[in-house]
Amino acid sequence: MEENRVTGSSPFELHLVHLDLKGAPPKVSYLAEIFPLFHELGANGILLEYEDMFPYNGDLKPLQAKDAYSPAEIKEILNLANLHKLEIIPLIQTFGHMEFVLKHQEFRHLREVAMFPNTVNPHKEESLRLVSRMIDQVLALHKELRWFHIGCDEGAGSQMVQPLRVLADGYRGGPGHRLATQSPEQTPSHQARESYIEAWEVGAKQARALGAILIEKYQKCNFPKLWFASAFKGATGVNQCLTLIGHHLKNHQQWLKVAERAPAGILQGIALTGWQRYDHFSVLCELLPVGIPSLAICLQALKNGGYSEKVKEDVEKLLGISSLETDTFMSDFSGTFPGSEILSLVTQIAFYLKPSVDELLENNRYVTGWFSPYHRKRKKVHPIMIHLFQPDVLRLLTKWNTVTQELQAAMKKVFCMSAVEEWIEENIQPSLQRLQDTVDDLNRAIQALT
């Protein structure tokens, strides 16, 4: 990875790690392990996107997931964050990304478009009451906040101006609560709120140009402070398993260049987003432990005002990694940070599971020549050929079953069982099933010989 000029300090007051809880939310016990590392790496805040993991109650109870945090667990999370000097900023979606609300029968009449559950209808008074109650319940469990993020990305555009004015005015007098939104056209200039600028997939020139244009727009709307949002994972593929560190490091290097050109005193902080799903209905992308090396490199680059070989060496030491690759996926990984075992096992699976199964079932001449789909359907096999490929099939199935069990045990320490089952079913089971089906068909063909 190319080094850039290192200034020795960050242009941002706050470095927020975004925890996207709508997929594979970490257990509180894992947060207790990882929060100290976040602090040591240079984070001083957590952008906590609850989605359906918040323990909503009353008429909002249908919104909470089966494995939602309890009020006691949220209190423990807040205590852990405070202990490790990490400021919590809750994020509650209020217009776009409302699938976790609008999928329910009780709230589907509040959809902006009846067929789609992603956006709430901003012209209905009941919609405003709904998002206000959601915010009220979250605030009730977060007594000491300076900021509160109300989402608003991927919404319905200009139709939201008046509803946002009402929502912002409704909380204007709240002690210390500031509402961060995401579009300069959506919030009237007299509100003088703080806002996010997000970009994680644009190139170097585009990033600098986009940053300058948006900063100018927000200034014209009288925003006194701006936040940036980058990404350390969850932005390169909807079903991505591994994180390409260099891709995300370049993103942060470009934001540092944008920050250099920003007017003095306007930058409040940067949120390093780490999406766990692209939306409520999509599959899981990179798991949090898988993205930790990328997060570490990006945080340290921000903290030091740039990337250098020393930044890389510091990260390797902090994570217990002998040699960290940034420009390619590491085919072999070991580390000592919390959750590193998950990254090691996921790396094995991503690199070798499907290729090894494909090689055996599609390129082994004894399988393709004497146990083809034609043979399997008719339970036919040459007795001599059984001994030439059956041991390989059984050996490979045993190997990957063992790896799967190891990963399941490691993931259960970090995630609830539903997340473990989902990841395994999506990423491991299809290949294991091909092997198991081959074993079962071979057993039936052997029985037919007798």
C-alpha cells in the first residue's frame, strides 16, 4: 500500500466506530473484549445503529428482534463504552431503511409506497408520531447524550423537508441532543444542525471533488459543523466474506485529503461505517471480527494523519499479527485480537472450501468418468472405481465438517445462534451438501451392487 504524507495528528475530534446491529449483533461479552481495543486503536466514540436490536416496548414491541438486547444489556454496553472513553451516539433510522418497521402488518399502512417497506410516508402525522416514539424510547435508555443520529439516507428526497423541520423542532429543546441528518436539501437552513457526508466507493479525484462540493452546500445551509462517513467494511459486496484492507485504507486517505482543504473548525468527526447487511432483507456481509484488521489500519491512519510503514507495524503489534497484507486478501491468517479465530477460520473457508469441493467433484477423473450424474441417478458404479475416489470424498467431508464445528464454536462466543446458523447455511452448507449428497449416492450405488 502506498504511503501518504503523515501529519502526526487527526483533523477530526471524534473517530466513531459504526456498529451495524441489523445483522450478527455482537454479544455484550464480546463488546467488553473489543471496546478496549477500539480505544487503543484511536476510536473515541461508537455510532450504534440499533435497528431491531433495541428493546422497544408497548405498541413498538413488534419492532424488536428475538435476540434484541435487554435494557440491562444496553446499560452494560453504555457502562463499557464509558469505561473505555467511547462516546455513544445512537442511530435510529427515521425515513429510509425502515424495513424493520414497515415489514410488520401493524405499520405497513405508513409506507410511502404500499409495495415497498423501505421508506415511511412523511406526509402522515402518524409517521411523525411513530418515529418520535422510537426516538423517545431510545433516549430514555441513553441519559447523557451529546448527539443523536436520525438516519435519513436513501429516503424520498425533497418531500422530507417539512417532516424533518417538525422532527428537529420537536427535539430542539432537548438537553444536549443534536440531530444529525444526511442531505443539505432536506433540512432548512435556519435549523443549523450538524450533518454527515458519506462516500466510500468513489475514486480519489471524485472523493476530493465530492467533498468540496458538499462542504460548500452545507455551509450555505448554515451548518456549523460537519461529519464525514467512510467505511472499514461492508461496502464492497453484498455477500462479501473477507475485507480487502487496501480498498478501505485508500478511502480514508482520500478523506484526509478532503479534510486538509476543509475550512478551519468545521469538521466535528468521522464515522467509520461497518455495515453488516446492505439492508434488513439482504444476506450478511463481512462479520465484525473479520473487519477488525481493516478497522485497525483505518483508525490508525486517521489518528496519525496518514498511512506509513510504522502505522502498519503498530497495527500488527496491537493485533498480534506477524505480517499484515493490505493490497491482497490474506490466504493464511493468525492473530491474537478478540475474534481472530473467526477471521482465521473464515479465511480458510473463503479460500479453500468451494475450490476443494469443485476440484474433487468436477475435475477428479474417477468421479466425472465413473460416477457422473447419469450413474448416480441410476445407482450405477464400477466396483473397482469405488476405492479410487470414495476415500477422498470421505476425507474432504470430514475435514470441512471439523472446520465448520470449530467456526461454530468460535462464533457462538461472539454472536447469537441465529447469526451463526445463517452464516454457516449461506457460506458453508451448499458445498458440504454437495459432498454429503455424493457420499449418500455412492452408498446407495454400493447397496445396489449386492
